[in-house]
Amino acid sequence: MTMHYIGTTFPPTSQWHQDEKTLIQSIHQQIDQQFPNHSNLFINSTWFGPQFDNGEYQKFQALVEQKKKFDNVFLLAAADPVFLNHEQIQKIIDDVSASNLFLLGHFDSPYNFNFHSFVIPNYFEQYNNNELMLKTPTNIFLNYNRKPRDHRIELVNKLFENNLQNLGIITLGESNNVYNRSNLSSVPLNLQETPNKGNWGMSMEFGIPHDIHSLGNIDIWQSCFLNVVGETEFFPWDHTFVSEKTWKPIIGLRPFVVNGQSKIYAWLRDNGFKTFNHHWPHIEIEDIPEYEVHNSIVSLIKYISSLSETDIKNLYQEMLPDLVYNRNKFFEFGREQKYKTEHLFG
């Protein structure tokens, strides 16, 4: 039996550094135990690929040049979404003549699991139920965005085009060498926040703190009814990725819609969570193609804005049993996902 491992992890400045290392060690041991007589290649796909200049993909190319062959290839995507496209994955298989491919973590595969769901509770700010409850709904919605990804910019533009920006709280980070806000019509959007202890050494890269483990300003949270989640992935052909951005309204007792992959709603329901489209059945939110997502969210915000403050408070109370259920389900789900990572192959 031979085992080759390739991959980097989140840096030591990340609160998840040790969690990711522990996960990798556990999977390594499981592969050794389950496939003791096979030649195995285990790759952490986070920041792995020809598009990254960190030396990890070059390690794979060196194996190919040495004409190394493997029975099994294991690709892991845990801390981040899948960076490899289908063609790149197939090339890895072909280059090492592998017979079997195991896709672990944030892949649409039998070996999928959600790493965030069992790591986040270790570090998340502790709130009591009174802190989480909606107080006076002075804001219809809350739409936090840090990296200015294209689908986030498009939604922010639509919110401004429809003159909805004053009905909620919107943030959107500044450009860097990867993400460009040049097609954004609005001015820079931030709350003049300062970094907190969970910012991983890259806190203000986009002018907005890299806040993974809190709900942000709790006064703002208490004033906002609908959470508009600015998820990471948008297109349906990418593997389903559910991050802390979706978990936050679930932890924080809020109804939510997703500016991201529409299939996330079905993924959540399949995993036992409640979604909220039945509270506004005349506006389809969930079963739509991605090109309708932004118009659908705009329509929903307009509808909620037509309700009185009393109506919104009553609607929140009507939703509250499902919101509490979702919050409890999240912690149960996280424990299930942790167990799954420890028993991947049977």
C-alpha cells in the first residue's frame, strides 16, 4: 500500500486551521484502514489547481512525470468550495490512470458532508434567545456581502435600481485584484466596522471584517426581518456549497432567501430544515433558474414592504416555531456531519 497526500490548509492565523488538519488526519487514517492494499492519492482541493501558484499542483505534476499510477484518488473540499471544474478532475484521474474517484466534502457525491456545520459551533458568538428575536422591524431586509462577486453586485444594483436600498441594510466589499466592482452603480457600502478576533489575519481585505462567527452588530440584527444570504456559489452546474452565510440566519432565528444556487433550498429541505416560500406563495423563490433569482428577491422585498409593521411582527411570530426548529436542527445536523466525516467509507 502506498499513500501520497497533496494539499495545503488554511493558515495558522485561521481559527479553523487545526480543525482542518484534524479532519485531514482522520480521513488519511480511514483511507489507510479501508484501502490497505491499494495505491492511494489524497488531495485537499482547497487552493489546489493549475490556477494557483502555491506549488501544490506542481507536486501533482511531478507525480505524473514520474509516471505514478494510483488505484484510488480522493479529492477533499471542506473549508472552501470546490475549485476544480469537471474537466480538471477528469484530467487528474486520467493522468494517474486511477480506477476509482472519491469526492469528499462539498461535492455532490455520496461522500458529501458540510464541514462548516460542525466547526462553526466551536467558535460562534453565544446569544440568548432574547438577543436573537426580531424587535422593531425598521429594516425589511439585511444583505451582507464582503467579496464583490458578480451575482452579489447584480443584486445590489437591482436593489438600487428599484429604490429599495433604504428599506434594509446592504454591504458590499471593495475591489481587489480578483473581484472588481467596476460594474456596480452604487457607492461603496460598509458599516465602518472594525475587525474582531475571528478575522483570520485578512480581516479588512475588502474593507469589511471577515466575520465568520457572529451575527454582526446585534442591534442591526434585531431590527431586520428577512436575511438575504449572499452565498458564495451561484451557478447550478457547480457543486452545492452551503457556507456560514446560510447558517447565520438559521442560528439567528431569521427567515432567509438565498442569492446563490437555487438548489440550496432543496438541499436544506432534504437535510431536515424548513424553508419559507409557503409564507409568500405568490412569489416563487425556490424552484427557479438562477437568472430569475435577483428579480424574485426584489419582488419579495417589495411585497414585505407593503405590509404594516404589525403584519411583519405577526408574520415573524407565525414563523417562529420553524425558526426555533431550524436553529435546533442546525446543531443536531452539525453533530451528524461530524460523525459522517469519521465514518466515510462504511
